Amino acid sequence: PTVRIGGDVAERFEKVPHPAPMLSLANAFDEDDLRAWRERIKRLLSDDEIAELAYVVEPKFDGLTVVLHYDEQGRFVLGATRGDGDVGENITANLRTVAQVPLQIPVPTNSGLMPPARLVVRGEAYVEKAAFDAFNRERAQADERTYANPRNFAAGSLRQLDSGVTAQRPLKIWAYQILLLAGEPAPPGTHSASLDYLRDFGFPVSALTERFSDDAFEDLVEYVGQFGAARHDLPFEVDGIVIKVDSLAQQAKLGFTGKDPRWALAYKFPGEEAVTDLLDIVINVGRTGAVTPNAVLAPVQIGGVTVRSATLHNEDSVSYTHLRAHETS
Ligand code: IVH
């Protein structure tokens, strides 16, 4: 713990330029969007390239994007937020407190590997659903502000000026992209090999990735549907699935339009809504006298959980005709 936590409380976060633009992703909302994307890509590739064309499908993690920099000795030297895509904020002290962020690569148990001259990794900081619910329950009992969703929790926890506060938060990370790699070993040629590379160096990489050749595109479409149906069983939130062209040379050839790479696509799962009866409104008076109204609902299944209550203190999300359940019990 003394290696991870320490230093002064920051007054504000310094700005840090990213070594490469932190691109975002174009969205697809149905199967036809996926097929149209495939056709667009194939029009830009040669027959030889199409013969080799393959895709990697992975979860779209719902958290806060982080950028992790390592020096020639494999030390974690800088961690940043995405910011506007070109310049982020320096949150190194906070990221050091996240146990899954390797402070030294390769991790000491992976002997034989040497650190590259420079490595910059992109990933997502997140919180598991169970840890998030437990955290919010404790906060509610102590009459403290709760977070609306795991994404806000991750962002709020990593933008603390006192890293001692971040250290108390159950944050985790997934690494999913090499932004920059210099020196030996040679950079991998495919996205799937990049994920293996990151895993070997000690980064947490999701095992929920699947590779499909272009010939098997309809299997990919089916997989996306199955993944969506089963996503509520995962211990963390995903708001979609990302499909990427596997070959990095093909990615470079496809390039990007504006801020979105042509070689990747985010398939967004539709938000879920349900209709139920409002049975009662219960007013809780906290220790400090804070009053919070709660809706008692006829139990309704949504997103894989049974919702029986909803907070009503946020007027923006409550209206006579449309009540959304944010919290579950
Ligand atoms: S790839 C150039 N892969 O989703 C491609 N992004 O709308 C860069 N995200 O904030 C992104 N999971 O940080 C990629 N498996 C994943 C992801 C992922 C979550 C985030 C990303 C960005 C947003 C894009």
C-alpha cells in the first residue's frame, strides 16, 4: 500500500497531451448496420486483403477511459483521462492506487520478458456491479451521496484530488489497445496479438474476445445477438460490443473519418424500459434530516434484475408519464 498511495493532495489536474489521438467509435444499432459496415470496409480493401480479412469482437466496457504510460524500465510513469481526445488530465496518483494497474511491466512473475522502450496502453477503469451496489448501500446508510451508475462512480473516483479517497474505491481496469509501442519486442501485427501481448505483460485483458474470419460474418452477427441477451449475467456493465478489423495494417489502410476509425464499430445494445405500477411513495428521513422519497413498485423484470423500488429525488428523471427505475433492490 505504501508504494501505491502517497504524495500530496492535488489542487487540480495537469493537462497531458496524448501520444496519438484518442479516437472514439461510430455506432451501429441493428444487424443491418453491421452488414453495411462490412460492405463499406470491403470496398476499401484489395482482393488479397479481403482474403485475409478477420474481425475481433469484444465487450464495450462501460467506465472511464484511461491512458497508461510506461518508461524504458517498464515503470508506470503517467496515467491520464481521455479528455477531449487530444489532451487529457494527469490522474497518475489516483491510477497508482488501482491494484490492477501494473506499476512495473512485465509483472515480476513473467520473467524472461523485457520491457519495451516505451509503451502506452488504452483501457477502461470500471467497477463491478456488486461492488457498486454495496458501495452505494453503505453511502445511503451513512446519508452520503450515492452514484447514479457505475460509469459515474469510476469517473468520480478517479477525479478525486486526494488519491487516498480513490484508494478506498473498488476500481478495476481492462486494457484493450496499444496506443504506442517503441523498441523490442516488435509490435504485434494484429489486434488479437496485441491483446495477448498486453496480457503477457501483466495487464488485465478480457477473455470475452472472439475472432471471426470475414467468411463467418453471419456467425459474428449471431454472436453479437447472443452476447447482448446474456450481458446482464456479466459481473460488470457493458453498453455494447465493439467489432474491430484484426489486422493492424488493414486498420491503418482503412484510417478514420473525423474522430471515428473506419476499422471499428460499436454495436449499442438498446436501453431497456419496463412499465409497472407505482404502489406507494415512502419518505426516508436521514440522520442529518435529509429527506429522500422512494417509489415502491410492483416488481418488474428489467435488465436481468427484479426492480421493486426507485429513488425519486432526481426530478429530471421523474415525470408523471415516465418513471425510470435507476436503482434496484
Ligand atoms: S476501441 C480507436 N474498445 O468506448 C478505437 N473502446 O465510444 C478506440 N470503450 O470512450 C476505442 N470498451 O474508451 C474500444 N473494447 C473497447 C472499448 C472501448 C469501451 C470506450 C472507449 C471510448 C468509447 C467509444
